[in-house]
Amino acid sequence: MIHTAVLKKEVIKFLDPGQNENFVDCTVGEGGHAQELLLKNGPDGKILGIDLDPLQISSAEWLKAQFKDRIILINDSYANLQEIVDRKNFVPVGGILLDLGMSSAQLEGREKGFSFKMEQGLDMRYNDHMNYLTAEKIVNEWPEERIEKILSEYGEEKFSKKIAKNIVEQRKLGRIKTTFQLIEIIKDSTPSAYWRGKIHYATRTFQALRIAVNDELENIKRVLPQALSILSPGGRLVVISFHSLEDRIVKNFFNQSTKNDEAKLLTKKPITASNQEIRENPRARSAKLRALVKQ
Ligand code: SAH
């Protein structure tokens, strides 16, 4: 499936790229947002595009054919933003974009067990070299209470207790290795009404495991202050989040920065996608965009 960048128009409105301005796209993905920026910040404005998934970096390579050395691609975590920008001597920076979460290509095109639709090993890492924790390790090796905690905190899963208990019961009989084995356990731990819900009954458990494996919330907490510090005065920061836990971190950081007079909010309330965009791109359904300008 071709990935469509979410809230494209709004990203451009708030990042407001000017001629020759430089931008950092912390989650370059397949390059959808980066392309829009590159069309506007010519003739000499550059984009530093970062992505943790090496295959996503390959998917963004096409930008080089069109924009040559105006696009710089780096396979690393945005948690290391300051260090990457220093190493590349990438100054001044007029705007920074974070489009959190994952793309449909990753969900459906990787053999990493991200999707409950396919039988695969329970891996869920965006990057095998920078991360040793896998979903398989969590379900087979973590204590029951710790599994329950991530399911309830990161997945907001109301059956976290039962699911964690059954995972621990099941693993006594043999290692839990695949997505389908895990789904079976979730099914056995939840009432049948839950199986007919609006979202698949495994969604919350899978989300929780992915967040835990990739330490996603911690990485967001780490990148935000670095992003603000890297921006030139007048520089814009745009963050798109996809669930309430992410959005809460972004909202708190934005409020704190305005209280300290380090920034001004460009969005009082988060911007969401239009019905039409949601119809065309289901990933937009839960997207929330917040923007600020550095003072
Ligand atoms: N805006 C992109 C899509 C981004 S999807 C586009 O227009 O195509 C989110 C991306 O964030 C994914 O490619 C994922 O690999 C990446 N990602 C997740 N965690 C990351 C991290 N810690 N550092 C850098 N990239 C990360």
C-alpha cells in the first residue's frame, strides 16, 4: 500500500516553509511530507530526514533523484536529534516535523509481527541493530505484573490483568513465538462481546507491545526539548500524534514551553483531519497536530 502523508496541507501551513529555509523531518518515512517541504524551500533550502527503520530510509531515497543534495537521509533515532544535527552541522533550522507512529507500509510490509492480520514472529522492532528488546522477549520473559502494566498503560486495555495472566500461564507450556499464538491467548482472555467491537480485540495489546519494544513514549519525551533548542528563533515545531498517550506528552511540553516564554502556541486545540481525508486515508482517523513557534 502506498503511504499517504497525513494532514499535508496543515503541516505546510504551520511549518510555513520559506525560500532557502532548512527543515528537519524527524520521521521521514516514505518522504511524503519531506517532498512537500522541498517543493517550497528551494532553491537552496535543505531537509535533514531521519528515520529509525532502515527500510523506510530506502523508501525515501527517491527524493534524491528529484532534489539532489537538498535532501540528507539519516538512519537513526530522533531521540539522538541534537547529536545528529551537530554531526551534520545542520544550521540554521527553520522548522522541525515529527509524524509519530508508523506507516501502513511498515504495518503490512514488514515481517516483524506488527500486524495481527498475518502470522509472523513477535519482533516489532523498527531497527534490529539499535534495539535488543523484542515483543517475544516481553511476552516470554517479563514478569506478569510488568506485562499487565504495559498493556494497561500503553494499550489502555481493560482486560490487561486477564491477558497478562493467561500469557504467563501459556508460556509455561512452551515459548509464545507468533502473532497468531498471542491473538489466541487474547481471545481466550476476553469476553465474546469484545471480539465484535469496533477495533480488533488484539489492537490494544499489539499497540502496547510496540510502544514498549521501541520505547516510544520515552523517545518522544527526549526529542521535544532537543527540537525546541535546535530551532532558530521564529522556527516552527509541528508534531502529529496518533494516540492519547503521545498527545498528552506533546500537550504538556507545549504548555510548559509557553509558560516559560520559550515558545508561542500556533494551535490552541489540536488540529484533526477532515472527514474526507479520513475516508481516503484511515491512518488520519486518530491524527492530532499541534504546532508552536520558538520565541
Ligand atoms: N511523514 C512520513 C511518514 C512517517 S510514519 C511520510 O510522509 O512518509 C512514522 C515514521 O517514524 C516511520 O517511518 C517510523 O519508522 C519512524 N520512527 C518511529 N520511531 C522513530 C524514532 N525513534 N526515530 C526516528 N524515526 C522513527
